[in-house]
Amino acid sequence: MKKIILLTAAALFCLSGAFAQVGVNPATSPFIFTDFTTGTVFQKNGATLDAILNYNTITQEMMFDQNGSKLVLDQSGNIDSIAIQGRLLVPGKVGFYEKLTKTPVALYVQYKGKIVKGDALGGRIGTSNSTLNGTLGGSKSSSDKPGNYDIKLADGYIMDTQNIYWLKKGNDYIPVPNLKAFAKQFPSKEAPIDAFIKENNIAFGKVHDMIKLTEFSNK
């Protein structure tokens, strides 16, 4: 049921302590959140919609639970942002990105998952097709919009999730594939940023490290 409220997505984001928890589920799930959970969809026309949501890192689609069926949230072009468990996700160039900082040049992360063959201890031993066919069971029918998925990881397979970082300058999302590329987006602060990285042992693969680096770079 749609409803109009005065609290904006940005206000909700600021009030919720959005940086308390980031990242994705353990290696057994393609989803960001442990379970499908109530979230709020903020539409560009000012309306909001509450739904049971989760984000699929393999298909790069926001999904919702409707009477037990897992469906794709359609018409993402009409969506401004989505708040789930104090975290804010926004439509990106492909799929949704999580907003990690409230800085003028803000940091976003895109969680991109694929299925890999696992060993008996749950470790990674090889790569697998990242599509829905076979390992997840079923695929989206071209006649179904939104499509219905049977989301279940096959035995012997685990998830491998990559963090893809983006900096937003104005309305542009700029990819930052490494720490050097990150520093170049702050041309007047490259030397202090390099020093901060070394002094604080900033790891590109750690989301919380990248949050600290972005907050420092915006000072």
C-alpha cells in the first residue's frame, strides 16, 4: 500500500546509524541480508512503499517476498532509494549500490556475487556460472515481469562476493578499482591520502577501511 510521509530517505539514513553494519551474508547466500525483511521503497514522486525485501548480488536485482514467492522489484527507474535495516540502497548504473558515507563526495559499494565450487570445508576451489541456470534453479521467464525465482544454492557451491566501489561527484558515479584510483579523485589531497593509507593500513577489500578513508579525504 502506497503512502506519503514527511520523513525523507536522507533523513531516515541519517537517523538510523547506517554505517553500523555493512557487507553481505556468509558464503551460503546470494543475498545481502540474512532474511527477507521489511524495507521502505522511496519513489521519485514522493510516495513510499513498504515491502519484504532483499538484494540478490548475483542477478543485481532488488527482490521482494509476496506470499512466499520471491519476485523482482520492477520499474527501478521510478525508485529514489530503498532503506532496509538502517542501510540505504540506491539505483546505480547496474543494479543497486549501498551508500556508505554522508560526505560531499560519497562512497558507494556494489556487491557483485558469483557461484563458485566449494570444498568440504567450505573453501573456494573454482569458478562457476554466475547465472541463475542450474545452480540456483530456474530462470526469469521473458513473459513474467517481474520474474519469479527459485533462489537456492546447490550442494557443493558457495558464494564469492566482490566489492565494487564508486564515488559520487554531483550526479556522476565514478568507479574506483584500487586505492591509487581513489586518491586521484581528490587531486589536491593525494599526498595526505597516501600517508593516511600507509599509517592506518587501509585495506581496499575492507568496507569499513574504505569508509574511514572517504571520510578523511572529504575533510
